[in-house]
Amino acid sequence: MKIYKLGLLLVSLLLCSNSFGQRDKELERKIIERKVDTTFTVEEAAENFLLFYNNMKLMKMNDELENEYSNIVLNSAARMRRLDDNDKDYTIEERKELFEEMLDKLSADLKKILSKEQFKLHEKNFNVILKRFYERAHWAWKRD
């Protein structure tokens, strides 16, 4: 059940495919208008999720820590994803700077809850997905 919830949350965050009830169609339309586009295709998003999930399991966390970890990462990813919304009106440089600041905050938050070994695994595994994102955004990769 936990994998289902985590998968559903990650896919919905990565794809920006909001499913609202009939009364929320106007809100959905406004959100879609603000969104420039999604970074990854459906297949790529699914592949990224499986990579994230499988690598998270290698970190050997208990259920409580796993929930805390996934909440921090997924909430951070959701905020990062919103940086390219049309209503933000950031330049490419501003967006990249804010993204980097968010990555630094994510790392700081995770260092508080993970062991050194778990954090090293997180960085190694998360950087695979980040590198894909940087390539799509045409940003220079400097995080190795």
C-alpha cells in the first residue's frame, strides 16, 4: 500500500496531471495556463520514480524514516517543479539559482535525518535523476 501511495504521489507531482472534480475545472485551467511544460515524458517520469523508489529501499530505512525521507524529497520536488510556472516570471538564471538553493535546503534537511551512509546513497541516487533534469534544462552539471 505504501508503494502505491508513494508512486501515485510522485507521478502526480512529476506530471502535473491534476485531477479535479467538476467544480474545480476553472482552477485546473488556470494552473495549466501557468505551467510552461513538464520536464519528463510519462515514461521518463515512471522510470525516475522506479529508480528513486528502488534506491530508497537500498538505504535500509525503517518505515518512519522512509516516510519522513520521501515526504521531504517529494515536497521539495514539488516546489522545484513550480519554478517554471508562467506566473513566477523568473529568468532562467533566477530559476537556476532558486533551484540550487532548494537543493541545498533539501540536502541540509536530509542530513538531519539520515545517517552518513544513507545520505551518501541518497546523493548518489538522486543525482542520477538530477543530472537528467539538468540535461533537459540545458544547465551545466556541477554536483559530482
